[in-house]
Amino acid sequence: MSQSSKLNRLLIQGFGIFLGIAIAVWVLRGFGILTFLPGGIIILFLLTAIIMGVLSYIQKTWWRF
């Protein structure tokens, strides 16, 4: 397995993890369970997931090492 495919797999896994955490926190906050967390935390998780997804796409298509 090449180094770029390992990096791409890590980026995709990170994307899924951060997106899952953001959705879980958003739903739990909507139910009133995690009301003490500010909304900025959800936005931070979503932005991190988006950045990791974009980096994964760029790494897969442009960095063909």
C-alpha cells in the first residue's frame, strides 16, 4: 500500500469521524441533553470535516505520488 493511499484513508476516516461527532452533538443538543455546549463547537466539527474531505479529494486527484 502506498503512502498516498494511507494518507487518503486517514483523511476519509477523519472526515467521517468529525462529521459523525458534529451530527451527534447537534442531535443531542436539540434534545436538550448537551445544552451546555456552545454552537461554535458544532461549527468547528463541521468545518474540520469539510476541510478533511477537501484535503482527501485534493490528495486523491492532484497529488499523484
